[in-house]
Amino acid sequence: MPTAPVDDTGTVLFFEDTGAPPGSSTYLTVIILHGSYFHGLTFQNLVPYAASSNLRIVRVNLRDYPGSTKFSEEEMDAIKSGDPEIQAGAMKAQGQQVAAFLRHFATTYGIPPTTQADGKLVGGMTLVTWSMSTNLSMSLLAHAGSLPAETREVLGDYLRTIILHDPVSGQTCGAASLQGSYSPLRDASLSLDERINLARLRLSYYFSTVDDFKSITAEELNARVPMHESPLEDPSKTPTLLRMSKEERDAIGDRDAFVRSTLHIIRIAPDVFRENFERALFRLDGILPKIRIVCAWGDETMSDCVFATKIIWDRLEAARAEKTRFRDIEFYKLEGCNHMSHWDHPEKVIHLLTTRA
């Protein structure tokens, strides 16, 4: 079972690797982090496309998820402390563990560094953080200045892009929930099991298509409806989880990890996530300046992801108006995609990786 050490106390992260495309010395290494509940196996439909697309796809399981080190009691105490300063330290540590994974993989597996060929970037790595794991890419960049010099050097040579794949407003941007929105996890009328089951299912809904995230209002976001509940129901818009077998649903998720740690990370003080977001994308310190950001959003995903994308756009527009520094940020629409585009439309995610990463 392949694992990578990510600190000096024995902590490891489990990963699955497609390996280098045969005969290629210019392939792109794609490191993918999962979000809440669903772990790295949820990206399995991307694997068959890897070699033919000149990609090496590495699916990583986060702490507490299968094969990776569980959070210690001390770490969980920090996450649950309610003290923003202590929680900030906990999130900084998690971001630095991701950086350590990237360094380990680049230096251990001999992947090609980022170079230019015919005016285009080849080789190197892209880090894809999906859903809630976008908080880890924000933490990594926010605290890049305190990484070991060797790690910064490796990331500078290899990490060319970070993709925020369907970011979420709270853990990516530190924003308050969309006013008037519904979340099963906040529904006090449901038991914990009911909240988890409904939240998991809603992640895989297809919602009314959003044409332009930049101008959409809270009222319009809240008015979106699940497509499978429409009188004009399209079978292709049936929630992803309802088209899976029970065996598939069970295989790609980990309820115990979600309850033990992920729920508590979701509840970390918003200011912690907001500070990391600002430092990562807008209050730049000159560390790792070449890393580009691609914010990829599905136009039929849940409204919170569209809301998060709009928050990032609005903040970028404010930085432009104020003539302050910001990272190179591009927005990319995954057309006809819900929050689980990697399962339902892997070819569209592969196109994103081969054209934008």
C-alpha cells in the first residue's frame, strides 16, 4: 500500500498512482485531493484517460481516510478547540503536509520538472483540490514562506498550477453561508445520520444551469432546483449517487472519517479560512510567484460552489480596481457538470487538465 511521509513524526498519506505514461519524458503529474466524505477512489474514472492524455494521475487520501494516518487526539483537540489561533496552527500544519507530499513525490519518483517546449509548459505538477480540500491549497500557499527551503525549491521547480475544482464558500474563502440557502448539515430537524445521508446525496444533484456566475444574485442561486425533480426530467441528470450501485457508493466514501474529523474541520472559525484565502491569493509575499490558479466550476453544481466562484471573482475584481497584488487566476466552466464531474464526465475534467493545467 503506497504511502508518503509528510512530517517527522511518522504521519503518512496514502496514494494511488497511474505511473508515468510509457515513453514520455514531458508528462504532467496531477496530484488530486478529495473533499469531505468521498476519498480518492471517487476519481477512479479519470484513470483510463491518463496515459493517452500524457498525464500521471496521483489520487491522495487525506488524513483519517483509508490508508492515511489518523489525526491524533492532540491534533483533534486543536481542530475542535474553538480558538482561532490554535485552529489556524492546525490548518497550517495540514497545508504543510500537502507541500511535503508534493516534495516527496517529485523527488522520489523522478517526475519531469516544469520546462518549456515550443513555447508551452511541459512536465511539472498540478495540484487539484476538489470541494472542501481547496482549504488545503489555500493553507499551503498562505504559509509557503515558512516551508523548509528545500520544499520551496522543489515546488518552485515542479508545481506550476493549482486547480480549485468546485470550491466551497466557507472552507475556501472563509465566507458566511449563502443567505437563505439550505444545508442538510444545518438542519436541526434531522438526525445526524439523516443529515449526513442527505448532504452526501445533494452533493451529487444536478441543479438548474447557471449561465454567468459573475452577475448571479443570492435570490437566483437559492431559486435553482434539482433537475431530477423537474417535470421535464432528463435521466442523465439523475443524481450521480443514485446511478451508482450500492457497492460503488460504499467503496468511494468513508462515513467514520467524515464524522470523526471532517465535520469538525468544517466548523473551524471562518476567520481562519478567510485569512488563508487572502494570504494565498491576494496578500502575496513573493514566495512561489509563478504558480497559477485555475478556478474550475460546474454550471450545474450546487449553489455554494457557484457562490464561492463568484466570491473569488469579486475579490479579484476588487484587487484589480485597487491595483494591489494578486495571483494569476483563471476561471473555467465545466459545462453540463455537477459537483461530481470527475465521475460523470471524466473526459471534461481531462480536457481541463490538458488545456489549462
